[in-house]
Amino acid sequence: MARKISYNKLWKLLIDKNMTRKDLRAISNVSPASIAKLGRGDNITTAVLIKICDALECELADIMELVPCEAAEVE
């Protein structure tokens, strides 16, 4: 079964912390392009993920997870 990374946990964490994506960019010093990639579920470097985790004081598992790909995406 093919899987992909989902960043839904990150968006939920931001809601819990009453933060916007703009706030995340400011505290983590991550580029707007990287935030946009996260929003689309695109690949992102581990360096960016670590910056986000450091800024939010969390672990990688708190902001991302592996989920099954939909059949249409695999073909």
C-alpha cells in the first residue's frame, strides 16, 4: 500500500495554539513558499520541519503522519 505524508496534525496544532500560518512563518523563520508546500502536502526538507518543531516546541510526530494514498493518486 502506498502512503504519503499528511501535515494535518500541524494545522490542528496551530489551531490549538491559536496561531495562523503567518504566525508560524514569523516564529520559525520558514519561507512562505515552504508553508505553501506544506499546505499542498508537497515534499519539504527535514531542515524546515526541524525549524517548525523547534519553534512550536514539539516533535516531528506532532506535526505529521503517514496516511494511505488514494487510488487515483497512485496510478
